[in-house]
Amino acid sequence: MTDPAEPADDATTVALIAALQLGDGQFPGGGFAFSWGLESLVADGEVARERWTDFVEGQLRGRWASADRVLVAHAHAAAREPDPARMLDAWRGVDALAEASAVVEAARLGSRRAGRALLGTHARLETPGAATLKAEVDAGRAHGHLAPVQGAVLAGAGLDEASALAVSAYTMASGLGTAAIRLGFVGHLDAQRALARLRPTIAALVAGPRPPLDALCTAVPVADIALMRHPDRALRLFSN
């Protein structure tokens, strides 16, 4: 007989704790090395500190919602395909689209590096499916871009699609905040205020049906230009 004083296993709470762990800025996913153009934007005076929340929202709407969200969602669906061969084909297709759509070299290389770092971490943690995908990347049969890796490993970790998308969006927003703090551009409270104000925005962007793959697009030209200019800077804290 079950002890009535012992709490029952709550799958919802377990999933929430998993999402908190996987979205934690201390999770070793390799993102600390990248600013995604922010370093150059700050150096060029293209971002105003008092508009920090607006900048992050613009990146969420113009890059994450229209591109990363599409890739994460379809990679998550691919990872849940029960047939291993079909799963790999579907995931490699999403990863190939991430490669083809990353027209800015610094963003393309950064996405590969961050994705492979995240995949390596999950392979070592024995997240279901991660070792198989890492073998594909190591063999040169896939690129290992960040968003497709996120979708697959978060599915392997047991997160449903909405939770996986929330973790992906949150890690992008919090990663930008961490980069801005390291650059001395905003303080810790500024970054936390922005995240708090953006909660409803992130929730709204996560909601809704899965968009088709051919809906993928980005609209962050200023950040893209900053990414292109970044490799020419003499002093750099971040890789992009």
C-alpha cells in the first residue's frame, strides 16, 4: 500500500524541473562564446541601453520566432519519429535547411559550434538520441546546427514541443542578456527586468500551431550586418 504521506510522482513537475535545468544559463551548452552580433552593435552604438528590452524583443520576433522556432519545432517532431531511419532522414533535413538558410557566415559557423557543443553535452549526459545524432555530425552526414539540435535533445530529455520551444526562446533571450552583462552594457537587474517583461511575449510566440518549414525567414538586418563586420574587429570578447 502506498504511504499517503509520500507525494505521488508528478510528471508535470518533473517536466518543469527538466525545463528549468535545460534552460539554466549554467547548463554547459557552449553559448557563452557567442553574442550573435551584439558585441559589434554595442561597439558601434547601434543599441541604446534604455531600449534593451526592445532590442531583445526584436531579436525574438525577427530571428527566433520566424526561424529558430520553425527549426526547433520540426526537429522536435523528427526526434519523436519511432522509425530510426525515418527519424534521421527527417532530422538531417531540418539541419540541412538550417545550413542553407544561414547566409551570414559568422552566424552559420556560430550555430554549428554552439549546436555541436550542446549535442556533445547531451551525449555525455546520455540524453536519449543524442549519441546517434552526434555520430551523424561526427561522420560529416549532418552539420549539427543549434536549433535542430535543441529540438532533438529537448525531445529526448522528455520535454513536449511547447516546453522545448519555451526553453529555446528563453535561452536566446537570457543568452543575449548574459552577453550584454559581460560587455558591461547592461547590469544584472537590467537583464532580469527585460526577461520579466518579455515573459508574455515569449509565451505568445511559443503558442500556436507548428509553422511549415517553408515559412522559415529572418528579419534582423542590423544584427546580420554586425555579424558580418565582427570578424574584422581587432579586439573581440565573443566569437561572433
